Amino acid sequence: MKFFFYNSNINIIQNEAMWKVKDISTIRKVLKVSDLKKKGLSIKLSNDKYVKEINYKWKGINRPTNILSFPNEEKTCNIRKNTVYLGDIVLAYETLKKRN
């Protein structure tokens, strides 16, 4: 598992070795144009097996999907950092590649 920090509020976690440097670079470019300076976010780069497991656990669907998102329902603000944590995003490498 590798950790990449876009900034102090946004983490990219590479949980699957198939993800390449160019993929992570593309994610960073998307984050840059999204203007999330005062927002917190966690992005997990994973695989179909992991996404299938959590898709079943949280949504009752026993198959992988390209993207799962888990929004932060509380929308609380971290006073010290003056940020709002948006939630978590999980990406499945194989399913995303099939759609290209």
C-alpha cells in the first residue's frame, strides 16, 4: 500500500499495484481543476475484488463496480484546518479499464 498526499486534506491510497504513475497523475489533475482547497477527501485506488467486497457489505450488491463513493453525512468542519471532509471514493482498476 502506498500513500500519496495531494495536499494536507486529500489523500490518495494505492491499494493495488496495477495503478500506474500516469493514473495517479491524472487523478491529481482532476483534483487540481476541482478546486478542493478547503475540502477533505480520501481516494482509494483498488481492484475489483476489494470493490466487490465493500459493494456487497454496504450496498448488498455482489459484484464490482467502477467507482464507489461514501459521502460524509455529518459535513462537520475541522476548526484547526478550516476544512470540510467530503468523504471517501474507491476506484476499481479492472472495471475502469474495461470501460475505456
